[in-house]
Amino acid sequence: MDTTLRDPLVGQLLDHRYRVESRLAVGGMATVYKALDTRLDRVMALKVMHPALAADGEFVARFIREAKAVARLSHANVVAVYDQGRDGDHVFLAMEFIDGCTLRDIIGTRGALTPRVALDILEPVVAALGAAHRAGLVHRDVKPENVLIAADGRVKVADFGLVRAVTGGTNHTTAGTVLGTVAYLAPEQIEYGTADQRTDVFACGLLLYELLTGVRAQEGATPSQAMYKRVNEPVPVPSLRLPGLAPELDALIGRTTALAPDARPADAIALLALVQATRRALTEAQLDREPPAAPVPVREGAAGEEGPQPIPGTTDPTTQLAAGLPPVNPTRVQALPSDIIMPVPVQWHDDNTAVHPVGTPPPGEPPRHRGWRPPHPKRAAAILVAVLVLGGGLTWYTVAGRYTAAPAVLGLTRSEAAAKLDKAGLHPAFVQRFSESVQPGRVVSTDPGAGGNVQRGGTVDVVLSKGPERFAVPDVKGAGLAQATQALKARHLIVGRVERAFSSSVPAGQVLSSNPAAGSSLAAGTAVDLAVSKGSPVQVPDVTGEDLSSAEQDLTDAGFKPVVSPTQVNSPDVAAGQVAKQSPSDVAPQGSKVTLYVSAGAKQVTVPDVTGMKVDEAKKVLKKAGFKASTGFHLFGGNTVKSTSPAAGQQAPEGSTVNLDTGGL
């Protein structure tokens, strides 16, 4: 059943930009949607905070701070954050859309993996966390659901929603509430509610345990029992479940999941060096050792449930991430700089008590070669087909027997897609949907996606493009601004710039025209500019120089509304208390406001001392100070200023005249 039909956000346009297309997943803090960025015409993932949390101002502020922190991370194995915004009650992040599946989907479908594949997955996860730790950030919620595998094989760490700056404090947000998923919490998170880089290291150890065994470590009949084990008992080594597993892998998990944080690698950078050293210490046979059986994955009992519960093979069928396993392509692991990756000795436990350094073999076994070996060639298993991607690639599994892989039909016409699906023994179910990027009549998407598992003879849902969705600009001429806004909203358009102009034929407040014009076809969310009438222009009386009371009466009699500005202005020409200027001063709509500025008189300026100066120099100084200068008429007068009137240091109105006395008769 398509649950997105009941989600009110699907089909809406957030922030005049992001059109929500479908719901991908629902979490404890937010819902993730697939959306189209209508400005850049690209598919995005929108993480929208739940309304109850969006009403908490402190929580929203933390959400925004954390979004900014994650946006600063630039790493090939981190899901990028592009934008953050708020539309009404909807607080959201715009993130990179990953078309593929989650690591939970792979574990749920396959179960235990070979050590080579497990390390191939773990390394890019640790590299991403290393970049975060180097930036001073802690993820705090590392789990298979937050590790995404793109269709081209890239491994991405997602949902830094619980991330915190190391220096900003890492305690729980409310009393008694510890943030994170119980199955992957470190002892210090459960006992004290604290987390740092070593907390992420602990979660990586649990992640590796689950990849190697197919089950979670330290399960309990209830979450409380599981948490008690986590705080009081060490994580068991995987070889207890899988006898014959390399002791180096036991040692790796033992170090990363030590109960004391100080006993673990200091951060993911140190862990990456340890993981790579462990890989080099393993033989080809140890790396490619197939698990003897695929244990059924389990999840923690939810409220009201007793005991462990089976984990479904996939997540919500409406999500893109559960569309099946991706095709075989290399996984790109962005390594950290070599100068910060220090080799760490690998230790192993022979009986969970004795610790041996790297290079020391168990009794009766020859020393292991520690050098680099070329990747093992691809090989076939009896039931599952495992393709090894050389150069650090991942191994992908396709379930055989009653299932087959859905073929790739994206971009094909209806007839071409039908023929290809028929050849694969599958039946298409066609529906149509608008698309900004796919030509009409061609395939936009399928469920399951290319490479996804589908029963032989089953049905594949195929979405065909109807082309871009366009809406006609309504005719809003003569409508009020509010009415025009609603008419545009009904066509999925928005109001852009609003310019006002005089009109002798259209009453004030009514729309004169729109740009683009009525009838134009536009994409959803496009802005339409409106010109709104200010009514017929009316000449405003000139009341400058009048007493304030007379000016107000003249404007009122002319049909305007006088408003006195609280700010007075200096004027050398208008006496204090009279109107110095008005705005507007020419024409305005009938009944509009006219602002009056009252004169504070001329500005008083201190007369500079120019005695002893030559007359020409004194005039320049006085002019610069805002005065005029006059020497008058004197018989036998000199060219040097003897005194001034007003005298130097006295206050005089700006623009007034200062008389210069040069002596003589």
C-alpha cells in the first residue's frame, strides 16, 4: 500500500522551492521525503522535523546548529547537507539523495558476510567518521540504518541528526533520556548519558560484529536486559559464534568495544589505521572465509513485545532505499591523509584472556604473512552469487531460486520497457507521473529498482513520464492583492515582486497586470510579479514654511492624512516650528499619508579662529566650516585678518556671514 497518499506533505512546495514527491522513511525525530529542487531541477532528500519537536524552540535551535556543523563536512562518504529552512511549522534539511539501499537491507537479506566484504563496508564508514572527528564532531547514532549504499556502490554515512560538537557538551538533552539507538549504545551513553569520539568507535565495533555474524551483539529478551549486559559484560568475540574466524578480527572487536573508553582507539582516525592493519594481517583464506550458516537477524523487542523479533529483509516498500541491492560497481573509499594514519599493533585473544601481539600465531600455526596481497578473483557460491569488486569493492548478493533481479528500464519507452520485462519473465504495471527531467512517455522509475529482488513472474511497478507539470497563470487583473495571491496559490504559483503605480482607470488596491501575463504556462512554485494600482494621482498642497497647525489643516482639507515625523530637521531658511519639508511633495493617491518634517531652525556652528590669516585663506576656512565671509569696505585696509564678527569660538547659524576686520578706516 502506498502510505505516501495519506501524508499531507506529499505534493506540497516547501520554501517556494522543494516539491515533495514521496515519503521515504519515518524516524524518531523526523520524516524523510524525496523531493525536487525546482530551482536547480535536481532530486533531493528532505528531512522534515516532526511538528511536536518543531514547536520546541530550543530543540529547533540545536537542530539548526547541528545542520550547519554537518554542512561543513566535505567527504565522499558523508551524505551532504545542502540547505536548511523553515516553512511555517515545517523545519527541514535539504540533503543529498542516495538511490540505493541501507546496510540494514543487506544484512536482513544476506545475514553474515565474509570478513573481506565486512571490512570493505566498514572502512568507508570509519573514514567518514574520521572526517567528522577531525572536525570536532561526534555522530552518536552509528547503526546499519544510517549507512547507505548507493546504486553505484558508494558507501555513505547518513543522519548526523544527533551529532554534537565535542566542545559543546555531549550529555543527554532531557533528564533520563539518552539519545541514540539502544542496540548500538556504548556503556557510557547508557550509564552516564555522555558521548565522545570513542562512543562512535564502540558503535563501529558492534557494526563489524553484526556484519561478520549476521546478528546483533548482546541481545536480550528486553531492551533493559540488553542495556544491563552492555554496561556490565564485555561484548563477546565473534569466533564464539563462528568458530575458526581469524583471531585478529576478535582482537579488533575486543579493542573497539572495550568497556572502558580509554581502552579503545582514541577516535575514528586511529580506528581506520587499526582496521587497515587488521586487513593486512589476514590471509586470503581468512578474508574470504564464508560463514557456515546465515543466522536470522533479529531486532530488539519493541514496547509490549517479548523477546527478539525477526528483522525484515527490507524497509518500507515505498522507500527508494529498499528498492533492492545496487548493481556491481566499485565502492569509493576516501582515505584520510597518510600522515595522520599511524600503524597500530593488532592484538588477538586466544581464550578471551591472554593477549598476543600481531605476528604471533596461535599454537600450532605458522606465522602469518603481513604484506599486501592482490584481491581475490570473483567466485560463485552454491546458493548465492558473490561478485568481488577489485580495488576495495564490495560483494553483492542476488537471491536465486524463486527470485530474480529486476532489469534496468529507466529512460525506455513504454513498449521497450514492456518487452524487456517480458523477456525477464516479469509483468509491468504502468502508471503516469509528471517529471521535470524525463521525456514524456519514458520510464521515470520502477519499484523494485534495477537489480532489486522480485519474484519470478511477479509484477514491477513502472512510472512513465507525463512530461513537465505546468500551470496556467490566472487572469487576476482587477482583483485585490489578497484575492490574486489565493488565485496564484490555487495554480501552485506564488507572488513575486509587487510594484505599485498610479492609474486613472483602476481603483487603488486592484491588480493592473501580471508578469508573466495571464495564460502563460509555468512550473509549480514559479513567482509571478504583480502591478497594483495606487489609484488616480492627486496634487499634494505645498505646505513648507507654514506653521505646523496650518499645514495639517490644509492637507486635511485636501483629502490627505498629515503625519508629523518625530525627527526635526535643521533649515537655514525656515524658522523653528515651521514645516521644513514634506513627503510626498508632488502627487499621491487620494487619502494617502503625507509626512511633515518640522524645522529646528538653522544649525549652530562654532566660528573658527582665522585671525592672522590672509583674507583669501580665511575665506576658505570659513566656507569649509559652513559660513560666508565678508571684508566690508575699509580705507587703507590691510590683507591680514585682525578680528572677526561674530568672534572666534562663538556659535552662529550655519550659512550665515562672518565679517572680517583687516584694519584701516
